[in-house]
Amino acid sequence: MSRWLLPALALWAVSGGDALPACNYPPRLWCSSWKIAVACQVEKQCPNLHHRAPAANPVSLSLYYESLCPGCAGFLVVQLFPTWVMLRDIMNITLVPYGNAAEKNVSGKWQFDCQHGQEECLGNMIETCLMNQLRDVDQYFPVIFCMESGSSVVDNLAACLKIYAPDTKLADIQACVTGDVGNKLMHQNAQLTAALDPPHKYVPWILVNGKHTDTLQARAQSALFQLVCELYTGEKPDACKDKAILQKTENLCLN
């Protein structure tokens, strides 16, 4: 388990959104966001949460990545997840696990060849199926963070589900991974990646508010927290007053 897990959870901030989920979260997460606290009816027991309705469009970040790419894992674990934990009421994220893979249609079914081998293809598929199954970023992103934090993305699945999504059946994720649903979802990821403009040259490939530039990529990889705070045009949340600089990662997996 990554050394970032406990610090990240300790800094868990408020989340926005209109619809409240059912209280299907473990007690350890009840005070992790205002939305969850309200759903579980423990607002009064979570005095450190402050509900803030976003006054402007959230900053959007799209991450095109590979499940076994060290630079991708470094960005997701060290920059993206902690930033999302602290600023998720003013940012939206999109995760597209595919990266430098290739696909071909064989007898009506897609086959994939991944940069770091078939285990990476499996990791990509698992994370894609998690997003499809859990739907809510509040539920699937901690699971993916947990998987990417450990020594084996694929082998971490069961333990991470047990911690962060205990009501999700491992068999349901496995059925998606081995079935037509997962195959079609991964093909969609391939299409999204192929449609990038400009085309990606490496991963992680980062879009900020729908745009990719060398400057945005460098800023996101070195100081994503500060970048999101700067780009948000509404009232800045209290977290944006923190001067801490998150650890820098610059590893890339070239295409």
C-alpha cells in the first residue's frame, strides 16, 4: 500500500453534486465528503466538513494512461488523487486507460496489444470495468488509486474492493473483464485515444479543460494542485490557500 494513502485520506475534502448517494460506504468514509456525510446522516459528527456550492464551472482534467506505466502511476498516485481529494468540489476528472496500446478486430472481437504486456491489458480492462460498474467517481477512483499504489495492479483488485467498495462483487468485475462488455469498453477507450488532437506522443497524456499543451502537461505533472486552484474562476476553496507543494513526477512512457 502506498505511503500516500493515509495522508491523502486525511486530507479528504468536500465534494459537490446534486444527487446524494445511498449510505453504502464503510464507516471510515462517512466524514470523507459532505455528500457522503449527508447520505449517512452524520453531518453533525463531521464538524470539519464545509459544504461549498461551486460558483463556476469546475476545472476538468482528462488522464490518458496505462495501468502499468510507472510515470502514469506516479502522476495518478502522487498528483491527481491527492489533488482530487482536496479539490474535488471544483474539479472533474476523466480516466482513459489505454495509452500506447494497439487493437485489431479478429472475427468480430477486439484484441489488444499493450506496451507493458498482457498484464497491462488486463489492468486496463479491470480499471475500465470498475468505472463502468461503479459509475460514481467517489467510489471507483479510490479503488483505482489503491490498485495503482501497490506492487501489483492486477493482484490488488480484491483487497482494494474490500476496502473501498465492499458492496461490489468481484465476480461482476471479472465478468465484465472477460465478456463482451469489457471488450467494447476497451474499444471505446481506443477510439477516444485515437481521436486526441494533437495525437498523444507519450503517457501520461493530460488534458486540462479539454486542451493539451506542453505547458499544461508540465504544470499538471509538477504542481497540479496549484494549477487547478489557479484555473478555477469561482470563489477559491480554503484548500487553495495551502502553500504546500506536492511532489513532482516527470516520468513518461514514450509512444
